[in-house]
Amino acid sequence: MIIMNTKSWDPDKFRKNNIYWDTISGYEAKIIIPIRSGQGTTGVYFDSCGVYYNQKANFNLYGNNLNPTHQKELLLAIQTLKFKKE
């Protein structure tokens, strides 16, 4: 049986992305960006962005391993998303 010393183990060392929350088009959005540009996922996820045909709608948009220019463009595009209210 191997016992690890958890005091010397830092889970943040292995994390590739940062996550933060924002409101876009009136809905709560989970935004993910890589810690190192070009190594990880850049994107957005909406758990609920309205109800369509009597079902909760969710939405995600992401890119993997984007260069800094494309990452910045995607983050700007995410801020312009609009969802039609029913």
C-alpha cells in the first residue's frame, strides 16, 4: 500500500485551465481559459440559456490549444453572444 503525503502534493500544478463566471446576454456563463496560452481549452458554457420547445437549452463553444491571437478573438466573440428570449 502506497501512502502519499498530501501536504507536498499541489493539485494546481496539474491544472491546465482557469475558470470564472460571467453574465452574458442575461445568462450565467462559465468561461474557461488556459493558464498557458496555446495549451488548453478556451471557451464558454451556458447551463441554461432559455427554454426552447419546452426543454431547457444549454450551449457551449470552445477551442483547444489556440494561439494568443485566436484566443483573444474567441473571448471577444463570446462576449457578443445573444440569446433570443421566448
